[in-house]
Amino acid sequence: MNETDTQNNQRSYVVHGGNRLSGEICVPGAKNAATKQLVATLLADSPVILHNVPDIGDVHVTLEMLKDLGAHVTYNQGTVTVDARDLKTSKVEEAVHRKNRIPILLFGPLLHRFGKATIPALGGCKIGARPVGFHVEALRKMGAEIESEGGSYVARAKELKGAVIDLPFPSVGATENIMLAAVKAKGTTVIKNAAIEPEIMDLAVLLQAMGAIINMDVNRTWVIEGVESLHGAEHRIIPDRMVAASFLIAGALTRGNVFVRDAVQTDLLSFLNVLRRVGVPFQILKDGIRVLGEEIKGPLKPIALETDVHPGFMTDWQQPFVMLLTQADGVSIVHETVYEDRFGYTDALVKMGAKIQLHRECLGSKPCRYVDHDYKHSAVIVGPTPLKGADIEIPDLRAGFSYIIAALIAKGSTRLIGVEQIERGYEDIIGKLKALGADIQVS
């Protein structure tokens, strides 16, 4: 089967550009919180109930994985109950790992239960190398023996012990992995230079509700005192700050008026500051945020922007924001410091008419960890440029929504191929966009 035949067999979205978005959408629970908290349920000796769980691809893949391990799972209208008392295996099946990168977080729960864990290599978006070494070295410090065997990691440990772990980079996944292992380890674990994203705070809140002793100290440090057992709990997952930002940008670019219900200002602080610098007006309301694209006066303003770990500008906001900057009047610069290969999606925007050049140099206020590497991790965007419809293949989740935004303002029709990538992280994307007035269909 050739590439054209493969594309013809894939589900796609067809978007007809030119409609202004107007109305209200509600932000679901955060993908990057829900999937990790589902893993945390495996640590409990009684059922855990999670509310506000998004109905998305990555959640269903994670639920499938829990069921394969032997957990009893129910999912009803955003509420998931997991009873993991009868787990039957310490091996995550190979078929699961191709779909997302969650299995790497199962080391701790499975080692505590079985003394052994077999975890396939990472899946998920193709946006650069994942720092698996951070995970492995941390768990080795806690007493695990880990080897690579046939495309999987096999870990063994009679008992995990507390340790002082200084991360080379504040990796979200590595921080979560250590937390999930540390809550039932013997002794105290200290994670230095750790990630402190809202989704990690929400994981800590759930773990504390389950009986963990966990505290965030100064200077990006987590201190976790291991306990013998964790029990069931009930918890509501925080709203998804990425979904909120995506729809705020879509409303701005279509010159619409969109109210994003349940968008949390504190989780979007750095995003909203940059949005205001570009010239997009918005209102902070008690139950959400309204973007006032229809009130934009004059052209959007170009800016220089760097992604960073929280509380900096989130790397997942980069793709839709680059799309916004293609319509700013002048030259903008975006320096990606979190992932080394996250600008591959810009080829499609150029195909639609955007003017974007990629550079290996650190075009930011300071050199980043990729300064001596051959990665194109800085982008120069010149705007405004009119966009035209095209056939586009989606490479990853966040790029996918950026392409939708591009299609909404493009002249003519755009066919987006490989929409499963978008559906991994956006709940009822077609329904939400249609409710706002977008002309979009599934084909």
C-alpha cells in the first residue's frame, strides 16, 4: 500500500475557512493529569474514584492498560472508578506502548506490588527524544535493578528505598515517576530540580488524599516520606490548561467572541501575559475566561518568546501560538527550550502560506541545553500572511489543533489527515468547534 492509499484510508477532518467562532465551550479535565492519576490508582488497597476525566484517546488507552494488568475499571460520564486489588501481572503488553508514553510511569506501582515490572519503550507524540535515562537512573538510586531486554525495560526490586535525587532537567515525567515510586518506598525521598507543573501538583493532591506524606519545598524540591500502604480516595481532576489556551487562540484568530468555561487564570498566567502583549483582549471572569477577538484594534504585535518549564511559557502552548504569530505584523521569534524537535509541524503551515524559518542557534535571551547540538529549535515568523487550504497530515497532538486553527482562517478548504492524533487529547473536538460556528466535518 502506498502513501496515498494509506492517507485515503485514514479518518480526516475537512475544514472550510472563514467563519468567526462565537459562543461557549467547557474545558474538560486535563489529559496530563488524568492519565497519571489513573496510574496512581494502582497504588491503593481500595477503590479510587476520579471525576472530570476527559473522554479522549489517551485516557482510553490508559484504561485499557489498567484492565490488562487486572484492575477493575468503570467509566461513566467523566467519572472513573479503579479497583486495583486484584492485579494479575507485572508486564505491560507491547501493543499498548505504541499509543502513548504512560507505561513508563508504572515502574513504582508494579515494583511495590510484584517486585518486578516489564515496561515497553515510550510511545506518544514524535516531538523529540524522551529523557528515559532520568527515570531509570532515579529508580536505580531507589534500589531497582533495571535492564533493557528486547525493546522493554525489566525492573526488579525487593524493596524501594528513599533517596536524594537531583534531576539534570526538571522533567515532568521523571518527577511523576519518582513520586509514584517514593510514596510507598522505605524512608524519605527528596527530588531536587523537580517539575512543579499544575498537573504534578494535582497528582500530589490525589496521593495525599490516598494517605501519602508529600510536600513541595523551596527551590523546585519535593520531599516524600514513604508510607506502608495507600487507600482509596475521591478526587476531581483540574481543567486542561492546554485545551483552554487552544480555544482562546482560535477565538482570537477568527476575530470571534469565545467564553472558555472553567479556564483557570492561575494555570494560564504566563500564557495570558503573552496573549496580551500580542494585542489580544480578554476578560477574566469568576467561572472562566472570555477572549474578545472581535475587539482587536489594528494588527497583532510581533514578539520574542521562549518556552520553559512551569511557571514559564508551556511548551505545549508553542504550536498554537506560532500559528497566532503568523498573523502578527512583523517579525516574531520563538525559542523552544524544552524539546529539541518540536518545529517539524511548521512545514505544513509554510505549505498553507506562512513564512517561517527554522534555525539551530538559540534565538532567545539565554543559551539553552541545545546550544551545542544540531537541532533546529528556534523559529523566525514573518507576518501577517494569508493562508490557503491544503491537504495536511497531522504529526502530533498539539500540531493537530494548530492546523485546525490555520484551517479556520484559511481561504478555501483544508483536509486534515490522521485526526486520531488530535482526539488523543481533545474531547469532542468536532462538537465543540461546530457549537462555536466552525464549518468542519469528518470524512
